[in-house]
Amino acid sequence: MRSTKPIASANEPSSNVRSSAPALSSQPSIRRSIADVELVVDSSLNLVDWRCGLLVEAGFPEALAARLARDDRWDLHALIDLVERGCPPALAARVLAPLDEEARR
């Protein structure tokens, strides 16, 4: 007796063939994840720019301000406060350097 099992059409994936592409139902969540990552990266860049701008306005040279702005271990308010009290920016950075600064170089 012949099998009455239907033959898969060309548009239907075979059950014994694995596809390396993600299923269509998962693509919206992938797109959402990528958008979330892009938003976080964009927000981080805006934060660094903002931090750098504050330091430059306070009198820090751009190169030093950019280095300090990228590292969130630095207390910007304390740095700016020292500079406003007359401390040179480079010295303020040395005084307030994170304890593990030498280990990161």
C-alpha cells in the first residue's frame, strides 16, 4: 500500500534540513536587540562628549579632557572644583587619579 504522506512543496522547509538563518519569528527581536545596542553606544558617545565638553570649559586641554571623559572612574565634579580653585588641570588629574591608574597603562 502506498503512503499518503504529503510531499513538501519547494516553499516549505524540510523537517530534516537545518537552516543556518534565524527563524522569521526571531528577526524582530534581533532587530530590536541591534537597535538597543546602537542606542546604548550612541548614548555612551553623547555622554563622553558631554563630559569632555565640561572639562574643556573648565580649562582642561582637549587631549586630557578626552582621556578623562572616556573613563567613568574620574570624578568630574572634583576635577573641575580643583581647577576652579586654581589647581592646574594636569595636576588635578594626577591628584584625583584612580588608584589602579598605573595598572591600566
